[in-house]
Amino acid sequence: MPNEQKDLIPPAQQIQTKWSQFGVLVSVFFFWGFVAASNDVLIPVFKEKLNLTQVQAQMVSFAFYVAYSVGALLYFFISKFLKQDLLNKIGYKNGISIGLIISAIGTLLFIPAASAESFPLFISGLFTIGLGFSLQQTAANPLAINMGSASTGSQRLSMAGGINNFGTTIGPLIVKLAIFGTVSTVMVSSLSSVKTPYLILGAAFLIVAAVFYFSSVPNQLVSNTEELVEAKSNWVDRGTPFKYPQLLLGMIAIFVYVGVEVSTAANLPEFMKQKLGTPTSGTAPYISLFWASLMIGRWTSSAGAFGFADSTKKILQFLMPYLAFGVYLLVNAIAKNDLEPFYIYALVIVVLIIANLLSKGNPARQLMLFSVFGIVALLVAMFSPDYQISVYAICSVGLFCSTLWPCIFTLSISGLGKHTSEGSNFLIFMIMGGGIVSILQGYLSADHLLGIGYSYVVGIACFLYLIYYAIRSKADLKDQGIDLDALSSPKAGGH
């Protein structure tokens, strides 16, 4: 045991966040958001030009997201065939490069798809892009947590998530410009115009793949658990990741988290249509606000990852959310949307700042607090007599979902040791919750069941589980010698 414990102690310089490596790593987070949000632009294009039904058009999103689960299964079976974890064999940096090449191959399928106006080929291209993203996510998430002190791991992942949401904010704008030549038109262009932005994207994938290959991003995870040693960690190898309860329960947590995030936004247009009589075109800025709220929350939470003095960090916690909100306003100003209804949202952001300050950088506490605020927001949405307030409340769920991914991911893979990449892969597999929970809420939203308003009880149920997981994972990790309160203390932070 003494020798094992000694191996956990890294050189002093590993405690600090490796910003040059991290800067390269977050580029793939941007791509994930850029493509995922841009898919919403493709749906109406394909629907009109290929004469698709609404269900067929939704295959754009389905094919893209199911690719994550298929990719995770392939990863699992390949690892079993090799009798060694795939990323441990080929390396994390190399895994991201290979994932980018796979995604680039997917973009090439847009050439014959556009020429033949073949929807199956378009879907195959998006599915292949998603397969590449699955491998990238499996490698990149634990790397982001690992590139510095364990105490700021979830905050680094929040920062990476903020870059991801920057991609979701500007992606549709850029793709609209590339396809339509303007951001305001809703006229469907020729399918041949779809090729250009995705071929440029494919070229970017290949360039970044080369950058990764020659970069200093590590090929293997290095120990950033120096604080665990200080907390007298009694970690032992249990032989399989499934014997760590924080991972098993964390898989369910990822499932319901992605579910509540996607379903809340997906059902917002129908809520506005039924309650406010808002046409579909009028819901776009509010959907944009929901996804921008994720960026606002992640930029806020990431302030603690910088190696600044505590006073500077506190200033950033107030500055970063409004900087992100400014990005949202700028994008919508470019799109020529009326900004006046959204200025009041600046007051809602104050609630986020308070919740972030109360969390004190502890991932379990932040998961619990943000889930509580998420429940409050949905209760307001369900029972407010003013439906406009309900809409703002639904959008604010994005604020409180913003840091749940990094919190859950950090808690789930903490203490897994050499099983980290395998555990990460299982978490990526559970992204399918986004589709399943959305279908469940959509089913319950029928008038003869709960109706669109009360259907948001599904989201409340998801948040309740996340509160349970926050409490349970903290206790499970403490049993394994990992004290989250010690990790989030200034002493343990290494800054």
C-alpha cells in the first residue's frame, strides 16, 4: 500500500492546470456543439426538399444521437476483443485524432448525398460524424478533468462545456449563412448548398486531428489525485468499473440529466404554441435562450478553474455570466430578432450567480443545489398564472442544467483509476436518455393525459434523482477515501 500511494503523488507542476494542452483540447468541445445545434437547420431543409414527414425529418437528430450509444457499444466490444481498454492501448490523444478522422469521413458522404438527393446518405453522414464524436467524448471528458488539480476538475469541464455552448450559439448562424446566404431567410435553398459548410467542417476536423497528433496533449491519464493522498485515500482496484457505485448510479444520472435538458427545450415550442399562441417561427429566440443559458452557467462555473486570486475569481463569477449573455444578445441582434423581451432575463441570471457561490466549487453540492433550483423553475413554469413568466422559467432550466454534466462526470469517474476510460465510455452511452425522456414527456403531454404544462413533471422527477445521486455519491466516495469537501477547500485547490 505505501508504494501504491507513492505512485499517486504527481510532480508539483502537474497540480497546476495545463492551459496550453487544455486550449487544444477544448477545440473538439466546440465542434460537438457546433454540429449538434446546426442539425436543427438541416431538419426543415431536408423536410421540404425531400418531401419528408415530421417524423422522418426528426431522423436527423435521432441518427446523430444514437451514434453516441452505438459508438460506446463498439468501444466496449473492441476493448473486450483486445482484452485491454481501447484508449489505454492507442492513447487518449490518438483516440481524439482518430475520432476526428472518422467524423471527417462522415462529412464526405454529404457530396454523394447532395448529388443524389439521398436522405439515407445524409443520415449515414451524420451518423458517422456522431460515431467519431463518441470516441472523442470518451477521451476528452476525462482528459479535461485530468489536466490539473482534481479540486478544479469539474470547473475545467464546465469551461470546456462553455466552449461547447459557444458552438451551439453560433453554429446555426454560420450554417444558415453558408446555406441560405443570410441569417433571416427561411426559404429552402438547393441541397447542393448543404455540401459547402460540411466539407469545410470536414477539412477543419482533419486539421485539428493533425494538431492533436503533434500536440503535447497527453496520450495517457496522469494522476491528479494528490489531494486524495492528503485525504488518506484507501482506493483499491475492484477489478471492474461496475463495482464502483458512483459510476453505476452516475450512468443513470447522465441518462436523466441529458433527458431533462433535451426534453425541456424540445417541448418549449409546443408549450408556447398552446399557452401563448406563439407561431413556430416566434419560438426560435427562446429556444436559443435556453441553449445560451447553458453557456451562461458554464462560463460562470468555470471562473474557479483559473489560477487567479480569490478576489479576482469572485469578480469573474459576476462578470462571466453577463459576458455570455452579451454573446447571446449579439447573435440575436445579428439575426435581427427583437431583443427587448430578453433584457429582463438579466435578473434571472442573479439566481444562477447565487447558486454558484453557494456551491463553493464542490461538484456534489453544486449538483444538489442546481437540481433544487431546476425543480423550482419547473414548478414556476407549471403553476404560474402568467405564461410569459412560465416561458422564462423553462428557459432558466438551461441555467441550472449547465453544470450538471461536469458535476456528474467528475463524481462518476472519481476513484476509478485505470478503469477511468471504460467508465467514461459507459457514461457516453447513456446520452441516449435525451431521446427517450423527450419521447416520454411528449407522450404525457397529450391533452387526455397530463397536458403540455403538467408534462414537465417528468423533468422534476429527473432532478429529484440527481439530488439523490449528489447525496449518495458523496457518501460513496467518502467511503473510498475521497473527501469532496477537502478537495474543494482552498488548501486542496493547489491555486
